[in-house]
Amino acid sequence: MTDIILILSFLAIVVFGYFLLGRHDQFLKENRKAIAKEQKAAQKQTKPYIITEKRY
């Protein structure tokens, strides 16, 4: 009887951890997208604009 309770509690912990890590992965993915978007916008703003003459 105690073995069944131990196994069920372990399985409950594993399932909870699985779903918790899935939500954590989604959170990290959204943060990576937001950081990449901010970095891209910052790159566009800090790029120097140099006017040069075309020589053929």
C-alpha cells in the first residue's frame, strides 16, 4: 500500500514538473523574441549613416 502511494506521489510530481517546465519554456521563448526585437531596434538606431560618392 505504501508503495502505491509513493509511486502515485512521484508520478504527480513528475507530471507537475513537466507542465511547469513547459510554461517556463514558453516564457523564455517570449523573452528571447522581445530581447531580439529590442536589439534589432537598437542596432537600427545606432548604425552610422555615411554619405559617400560612388566612383565608377
